Amino acid sequence: MSEALLAGLRVVEFSAFVAAPSAGLTLAQLGAEVIRVDPLGGNIDHLRAPLNAAGASLYWAGLNRGKRSIELDVRGPAGRALLRRLVLAGEPPILLTNLGLDGELGYDALAAARPELIMVQLAGSPDGANAVDYTVNCATGFPLITGDGAQPVNHVLPAWDVAAGKLLALAVLAAERHWRRSGKGQLVRLTLSDVAMATACDLGYIADVQVNGTERRAEGNQLYGAYGDSFVCADGRQLMVAAISDRQFAALLRATGLHDALPRAAAALGLPLDTQVARYEARALISAALAPWFAARTLAEVAAAFSDRALLWGPYRSFAQMLAEDPRASAANPMFRLTEHPGAGRWLTASTPLAFGAVPRLPPGVAPRLGEHTHAVLAECLGLGAAELQQLQAAGTIGPTQIPGPAAEA
Amino acid sequence: MSEALLAGLRVVEFSAFVAAPSAGLTLAQLGAEVIRVDPLGGNIDHLRAPLNAAGASLYWAGLNRGKRSIELDVRGPAGRALLRRLVLAGEPPILLTNLGLDGELGYDALAAARPELIMVQLAGSPDGANAVDYTVNCATGFPLITGDGAQPVNHVLPAWDVAAGKLLALAVLAAERHWRRSGKGQLVRLTLSDVAMATACDLGYIADVQVNGTERRAEGNQLYGAYGDSFVCADGRQLMVAAISDRQFAALLRATGLHDALPRAAAALGLPLDTQVARYEARALISAALAPWFAARTLAEVAAAFSDRALLWGPYRSFAQMLAEDPRASAANPMFRLTEHPGAGRWLTASTPLAFGAVPRLPPGVAPRLGEHTHAVLAECLGLGAAELQQLQAAGTIGPTQIPGPAAEA
């Protein structure tokens, strides 16, 4: 078998923003056929920053690469009927969405026509209230312990969206597995706040409050529960060091020449250093001992001294520095390939981070232009002919709205 | 079919810390049988903070709930032979790990005995270097744009571990699907740095550098690309407000009584407010206009004025406040149930955040005690008898090391 890992899986994605599109992206990268449906002119995320000089969204391009893009008049009855037919044509029908769908596009109406339907739907909160990553994150306690604790600090990575996206993709596979075993479809529901609050539970934050009556405090860039901290080098560059295991801690002391001095200083102060927790308790002393060593060296000098593979460390880098300095963020990494995305630009593009041994990793998908595959998808999936497609486009029922039709339909 | 969604899936998890254990947790919550293997006395994460008063790790408990826990002398030949037999006994054999495995426990040796083997393995970096969430995160650019930009700020949520955990779980399902279709197993590899760098690509950060020659700057708690900011109320409580769509922005102006004043002020300054990007450009003005409104009201007064469901907002809460104030973090949420975890304590425990319509959601799993299921698992999976198990335990080949044997084997 040399076909793609998820060959045979077709997903209709009616979505916006991060979580649901990233779920579709995850599946597309493994070889599923993912059809992203936008309203005519694009959904609310179609022009989201960052934009390129021509006004195309690099964000939309990033999250939809490798998908087929179609535009439908999802507010009008003819467009809605087409969307319904497109969803129901799947085998099994699979619909991935984070948008409100009702009437003939609601789960009950779709499942009445095709009980095998798998619909995976993300919402904000289990009580039906809207929520996005920003308003879920502030509910969870994390911003209050990020940074130095003086002010709440939001994460910049939309971490709940990212986690939800992977879970939505997993849900598609789990539901398809169930369909293969039982012949049955189902509605799978997920909310962003549940993802966040379940994670708070997984990591012990809820237990800490309810069992211990305490909760974690802000500790800047220090690790929690083991030793780790950030440091400034002589050239102003900063880096993160972690030493969780005994072996990692020993390697850190060796590399910095503190293998005698620090244990003696700790013994003088009655601070043991022999366990993760002990080193966490002694973190202020350890950092105080290490800081001058880093302050006396440039980042390059630290790197030269830190060749021991047991050391856990890395410099802080901007995105530009990551691309300029880190070989993991280059075409030397088999995950990445410099790829041209028509209308958007050319950049180092990731394929799936998962390397499956049984099949070759697919090259990174190209970002579609909005509506680029409208005619091709409707022809293939619904058997619509060229004349009918042109009529639908002329009537404002389907796109593409922004690119010349036939030329872009390759 | 009323059996669990992932009934019939058995996964041997040899792991530590967050990512791989959370993958096993995700699968266990959907009904897979997940057997977490620890060395005698527990792996390096077994006593990780937070701990309860008796010294049990609430972190370890949280990430391993619903699994069966076994202890083996994984350094000695007899224990390694048992681990090998346990892995190979699966149908198909599935091994999930983030630890170095070699010799008779390496992929090649295991697959030689059972080519159906699915081994899903997480590492730090594709070049083989160690890495953990902290040292991957600093490589990506995110800490430099978190907070006000004066210093790098690490996220506290181990977001890369969490995302990797979901991807590993997805990989198990994708590889099992491939096995069902082809009869073939495989090694699936993932690295934490690839997860992070692929996400930077997905969200447009790499394209922004390479296409535009720019990159995102730190902007505190403000949204990027649309309007959103955090505010302080009269009682010192803080909250996050986002208004991405036209409808959300209109609702925000209505609720704060600024529907006339703010557009007039913006017009006077030549700042349009009619698109997401325009409102992002005008964010300083919008926040300046809103701040006094929040400063004049307590959080409760804001909540009373913000009843419109179109509004996207939420208060910042500590974990304790989340549990005290937010009904989504209570037993009123079908995802949560107050659950007793013997030896660890009693807390509001999450089942899977995914609600599959075709099967009932399983109750939250109970955290095992270390090694609790050692005898039961080896008896069931390998057919070992009671006398043999006692002999192995007496010889120091298997656990449990910390709890009385038969009583805890229920």
C-alpha cells in the first residue's frame, strides 16, 4: 500500500478561525480529502492578519493549505441545498464545523437523510454561550500565573484552539472507526471551554485547589516542580535551561564548572540538591550561582560549552531568528519544504509533524485560493456539468468570486 | 452497540511527564484499555508537583487516571522480557512511548516478532537532541511576543506537550485504521519541536517573516488582527473582552452605551471602525473609550450589563475562582464528576471533553495507585499464575512496590 494514510476519507469543513480549520488541516496532511466551504467572498477569517502586501491572508492560507476551497451562497436556499447535497454525498458523510448550522443543515435533518452522517461540531461553551480562545483562557487560571504575576498575561499561541483542533481530528477518526464497526454515524460535540478545563484537571490544577487548598503561583520563567530558569548572556541574548533529572542537573553543573562550588554552597545553607523537588526548593540559589556564568559569556560561547547532549537548554528566538538560526526550522528538516502558495507567497511550509513509517510523508499542501475548487468539487462530488456550474455562478449561488473560473480550476 | 467507543483497543504506554501520558489518557477516556508501565518505584514523573499532604503526586494521578498501572524492573532482563511479552501480546500490539527503548525493546526487534506492531514514539527534536516543552517553546518566537515584550515570557500551560498528546492519540487511531485496511503495523515518530514549528507555520508566523519580512510584536493582552483587550473593574477584578465580528462589536458598544460616542470620536480622528482590521488599528482609541466604563463598575455590575449573548467576554479567574464561580467547572457540566482517587484525594474530575452521540460518555477514570494492576494485567495478558507472580515480585522483577498486593488488585 503506497496510498496516503487517510486515503478514502472525505471531510466537508464549514469553519472559521483556528480550531476547526486546523483539524481539517491535520486530516488533509495525512491524505484525507478536505473540502473547506466558505460563504461567497470568504468567511470572517478570510482576511485575518497577517496579510501580505497584496492583501491576502497568510493566516487563512496557513490553516487551509492542502484543502480544496469552495464558495457557496450559504445564506440562500440554492447554496444551502448544494451544501446539504455535498455533505450527504460522502461515504460516510463527514461534516466538520464550528459554525451554527440549522434547518436543513442541522444534524437532525442531515442524519434523517443519511444516518451514517458523522458530524463533528465545536462550540464555545457547554451552556451555549459564545467563547473564543481569549475568553476561555482567562477563565482557567493560567493567565494569572503567567509572567511575574503582577498582571494577568494571555498566552499568544491560541493553545486551546490548537489542542481542540487535534481533538476534533481525532474525533473524526474515532467516529469513522465506530462507523466501520457498527455502520452508524453520530454527532460529536466538543466545546473550547471543556478542552481548557479538562486540561486544568489533567495537569493537577483542579486537584491542587480541592485537595490541598492551594494553587500554583506565578514564577516567571522558572520551571515548576523541578529546576529550570532563563538567563541573560553577555551579548543580551537570553536562554532557557532545564535540569529535571539527576543526570541533566549533573551535566549542567559540569558544563558550568559549578560541580564543586554549588553543592558546597547548598550544603552551607542546608539545602539538599538530590531530588527534583529539592532542586525546585533551592532554585533561587541555583539561579544565583548560574547567572554570572551566563552573564560572562555570549550565546555562542554558551553553545560551545553546552555540547553535552544530556543538557536541556535552548536560546530564546524570535520567529525570524528561529528561521535564521535553527536547523529544525529549515528545509533540512524533512517536515519542511519551501513551497509556493499562489497569491499568498513562498515560505517554509510544514507537512504533518507525524512521520508514519508505512507510508511516505506527503509534501506540504499548497494553500488554495478562495473558491478555487468550487467547480471541480461540485462536478466531481455532485456530477454538475459545466453549463450548470456557470449558471449557478452567474446566479450568485456559487463562486469563485475572486479568481477567473476555468484557469484556476486545474 | 453500547460498548465504549474505543472498545477493543489496548495500548501499552511506557512514558513519563505530559505528552505521552496525556495521549494515553485521551484514549483511555474513550474506552481503550491503556496499561501504563512504570519502572519499579515509579518513573521520574511519579512524584512530580503538585503533591498532596501525604506526598502523592496530583500531577501523576491526573495524567494517568483511568489507566491500569503496572511496575516492572525495566532495567533488568527479566523485567524487560515481561515488557516485551506484554507489548507483543496485543492485537494489534500497540506501544506508546516517549522514552528511549533499545535492544529487544526497540522497534526493529519488536516488529521482527510481530510485524503488526504499532509503535508511536515521541522525541524532543528531529536531530535526536533532548527537548522539553520549555526548551522547545523558547525556540519558537512565542515567549518574545508574550506579555509586554520587555522580557521573554514562557507560557505556563505546557501547550506543546498538550498538543503533542492529542496528536499521538490521533496517530494511534490513524495507524490502527491503516492496520485494519492493510494488516500492517508501523513506527510513527513525532517530535515536540516539530509540533511547535508546524504550528508556527499553520498560524502564519513563518509566512509573515518570509513573505512580509516582518513579524508580530508583543501587544500585551490585546487581540491580534481584531479588537480585544483586558480591563480592570472597580473592585480590582479584571476581564477580557473580544469583539471580532461586526455584530460582536455592535453589541459591545450597545452594552457600554458607547454606540454614539465612540463612532463620533473615531470619525473625528479619521479612524474607521467598520472592519476587523480597522478596529484592530483603532484599538488604542477603543480601549481608551471603554476603560472608564469598566473602571466605574464592579465585575458583578459588568456581568449584569453584559447579558447579551453576542458579547464575547469573561473574567480572569484563578483556578480556585474558576471552581468557585464558573458553572462550567462544576458537576453541573456533564464532563465533570466529583471523584475519589484512592491515595490521592477527591476532586472534580474530567471525563473526555468529546461527547460522542452514539455511545454514553464514560465516567471519569480513577487514578491508579502505582503498580496497582501489575498482577492483574500480567495474569490477564500473559496468563501468569498467582505463584509465578509472587515469585516475580519477591525477586524484584515486578511490583507493586508500594501497596499491599492482593487487596489493591480488585
